[in-house]
Amino acid sequence: MATRKTLLSVAADSWPVAKDELLRHVEDAVEVRRVGEESAVLEAAHTTAKDVAALARQVPLVFPRHLTDVVAEYDHATTGLDSVIDFLDPAVREFHAGPEVSLQIWLSGKTAYKFSRHDAWENAAQVLIDRGYQVTRTGSAVAVSICFTPKTAIVGVNRVADSLSSWPGGEVRLSKTPEQVSRAEFKLEELFKAHPIDAGVEPKGRALDYGAAPGGWTRILAERGYRTTAVDPGDLDPRVLKLPNVVHERTTAGNFLRDTKDRFDLIVNDMKMSPDRSSRFMVDSARLLNPYGAAVTTLKTGSHHVLEQIDESFAILGAAYDIEFARQLRHNRNELTVVLRRFG
């Protein structure tokens, strides 16, 4: 029986649970096989990358980071780079793509190729240019992907809108800046790229950051224009305290929730709590949000009984919120980032 194939990227540590999640929610799945350290191929009777993307938007799926429809898969031991590249033109034409495409090259796992990622991109781009395509690294509606794994080279073509991420393989790369006060900032920065919850909203209003120290998330919110209340009994970085729209409440999150009469447009929570406890705390905090206000929380699932913890947390959160977005971002570690929208 002919099957449809979707190439997915997932975190290496989350592979077993990501496979279980796919088999649970993709009803016509035939097989999910790992092909690289952070990549897998889903084979299904009819399901395409677009269908998998729809499941991710509906939040049954939280572990896939990047998707593309597979149009060819080669054993690299017997197939050279030239053969893979020569297939690109007919693959794109079969997809009925327009004249402009983004070309994405990504590696999954330790490979022994005799060419660099840069050389692969340059050679593949030249072939497409010679065939009349306008080739970009990003920004086109259609992306052509080549994923090199330890055993195979996989060619995919997909609409970027159905790929979950515009980065090759979902490999979002953010640079440390002199202003950065913690690596945790990358998680919130990546979220705003993946799901811009406040796009077009001006002024940004008031934000509350639970467990704020040393102030990384507070800094990002303040620089996005939020008047931010940072709650933590610990110290904030002096650079964050100097920002004009930051107030530090030196108390615990529980005490603040009990005592405050303030209201906010956005609440964020990256505290180290079990997923069920964190979810209940966010439900209690919903009363601090203005109607249709947003909340961001990280569910720190660890590596055991992960799907069960997620199911329980989503059931708890559903008492006060619509779950708008949930995904294990590239900068998450044994956790996922969830965006919530308070009921009106």
C-alpha cells in the first residue's frame, strides 16, 4: 500500500514520547521511524504535513517542531550529493510551486559527508537557479528541504505555513546579546517568534512575571513595551531594575497572588513547579487577567509519564483558559511552553 510520508524534527530526548504522541493522534499512521538524532519520518495512509500541522495548531500535538512532505529518500551510501540535487527541479515542479522558493539544508545526527552544509546549499541553489527559480534562504511561501541523516538524504517540499517553523528543521538560532541576563530569555524570545501573542497590540499594557529573578523574562517584556511587575523574593539584575517600566515586588508568587488587587494583560510563569501544581496556580491567577488576557507558562514534565502529565495539566488549565499554543520549543529542556487565553 502506498503511503504518504512526513519528515518531522523533534528533540532528541523526547523521541520516545513524541512517537507515542503521533501514534495516538494520527489515526491512519502506519509507522513512525527515527532517521536521525532529531528527525523522524511519519508514514500514514493519507495524512500529510499539512494535516499534522493542523493537529499541532489544535494542540493534540506538542512535540513536532518542523514538518515537510517527503518527496524522495536516498541511501547516501550509494547516492551522491549530485543525484540528490538533480532531483530538486522535478520535485518542486510536481509540487506546483511558484518561481520563488526557500532552500533549507539541515543535518540530523552525526554524518560523515564529504561536503559542508554551506557547499550543499550553494550547489543545490545553483541547480534551482539554472532551472529558473528565485532561491532565498527564507521568506518564500514554499520551502525545499534537504535533510542529511547518518544513513539517508531526504528531500521535502512544503508550504512554509504548514511547516510549523520557517527555520531549517526548526533549528531556531538566537544570539546572546550584551543585555541578556539569563539563558532562559531564549525560551520567551523563541515563543514570540513562533507565536507572536501580542502582534499589532499597542500599547502593550501591563505584564506580570512570576519567579522573575534574575530578570530575563522581565527584561524582554519591558523592552517589548509592557509595564512589568517582577515578582520574586530574590534579586533582579541591576540592568533590569534600571529599566523605567519595571517594578520589583520582593515577595513570593503565592503571597503576591493572595494580596494584589492589580490586573494585567499578560502573565508569564517560568517557575520550577510540577506541571499539575503550575497549572493550578495559573488557574488561580486567571482572576488577575483582564478579559481575553494572555498567559504563558512552562510545564516542566521531566522525562517520565510525560503524556499523562500533559493531559492532566491541560484538563486543569481548561477550567479558566483556552489553550492557544503548546509546543516543546528548541530552547525548552524536558518542558513545553504553553500560551493560554483567558475566557471573556
